[in-house]
Amino acid sequence: MTGFQEIGREWLAGDGADGDGADGARPPADLRPEVPHPARMYDYYIGGKDNFPADREAAEKVLAISPMVRISALANRAFLGRAVRHLAEDGIRRFVDIGTGIPSAGNTHEVAQRVRPDARVVYLDNDPIVLVHGRALLSGSTPQSTAVVRADLRDPAGILAAPEVRQALDSGEPVGLLLVAVLHFVDEQDDPCGIVRTLVDALPPGSRLVLSHGTLDFTPTADAARGPAVYRSASAQLTMRSREQVLRFFDGLELTDPGLVTAPMWRPDAPEQPTDSQVGIWAGVAEKLQ
């Protein structure tokens, strides 16, 4: 039995929310297992169990075109852990994680609270599938320390208006804003740079932006369109960006050493790392000085 099936059973037994959640999250009956889902595909890439046959089939098609996708996904997950640990060690204790995806080992709150037990994390995602799963797995957490909120990255004003986010921002403390492997699901027509700018402008001085983004910079030209094409049958599309395009998200911020690098190269904690040609993920951390 998969994690999603277990959650569905608990919901029907009365252990989940009653009907549609206050924020509109739908129950697991709407999991649409026949439609590949990017969050479940990512879960499959990193060895998770919360995916369905359609997700695995689509993921395998991507892997057949570009085997580095699995390496990239694992490298991205490891980058998240290192970046959160770095922020917590540097005194950050409030985190806003947007587009969190399906919870798995090494979540933001787990990493942060190992360093700072008083760390507080707000997870935001617009996907009912992710929300249902996240709330079930985080049900044992202290409400004051961890929250899961439905919000859409394409609506930064709505994100900033969420009470849980306002609480973090109104504290006046520096905040860790995490946009990890989510902006490549935002089309250019939705102004991703404007979205990031709106969110960063609302952060107190000393806050950090943690960001990673998929790229085709290391993908052979013949394969560059084939991987993203698979996602056209999924519930979200991919817009991959070059290093120069990803750098624009950090405008006005001071990049932390070593700057914008491929995910494994951001402050690695192991001697052997995948090469740039194996990892199609740009990653960086930057500080808002004022």
C-alpha cells in the first residue's frame, strides 16, 4: 500500500479533515492516479513510495531520455538540506518554504529544528495532493512550529497575506525564503522574476533566499526538448532556464559563496560529487542586506 492509499484510508475513517478543507484542499479521492503528477514523479526520482504507475511510467520516460534527472533530483534534495542547515546555523529560525512538494526525509523543519529546536516553518503549495499528504505527515508536529498552507506561487500577494506568513514577516526577524525546484513550473508569461521580487521585497533585512532551478545548460541539443515534452501530459509544465536567466532571480541580493553553482557544488559535505554535466540544477543562496 502506498503512502497516498494509506492517507486515503485514514481520511475515510475520519482521521483527516472534514470534507473540503477551509482553504479548499480536496480529499484524496481527487488524487487522479491516472495523470502523471510532477510532485509524485519527483518523489519517484528520489526513491520515495508516494507515486502511482502513471507517475512511474512518465518518470521512466524522462529517465530514458536523460538519466541525469534522478541524479539531479537527489542533488537538489541534498542542496536543500545543506542550505537550510547553513541558515539555521547562521541564526535563521523562521522559514517560508514555497512549492514544498511531497514531504520526504530531510524536510525543512526537520533539518532546521535539529540545529534550532525553536525554528518555525511555513510550507506553502497550491496542490491539493501535496497538501493532503503534507498535513497527514505533519499532524504530529506542534502547530506553532510547523504549518501547511494552500497558496499559489503565481499569487505572491496572496502568499504574503496568509496569516502564517504574516506572522513570520511581522516578527521582524530574518526569514529564510525557500524556492527550491519550483520556479521552473512558472511560465515566463507569469513573470517569475516579478514574483520573486515581490516576495523578497517583503522580507526583513538579513533574510535569505534559497533557490534552485532546472536547466538544460548541460543537456545535448538533440535531447533538450524531449524531457520537458513528457511533462506536457502531466499536471504541470516545465520552463527550464539558463544560468544567466536564473541569476536574475537574485538581483539586488548578495550571493553567498560559492555563488550560483550546480546543486552538488554548493558547499558540498562529501568529497565525491556528481559533475556539472550530470546535474541540471542551478542552486544558490543570497542575503537581503537592507
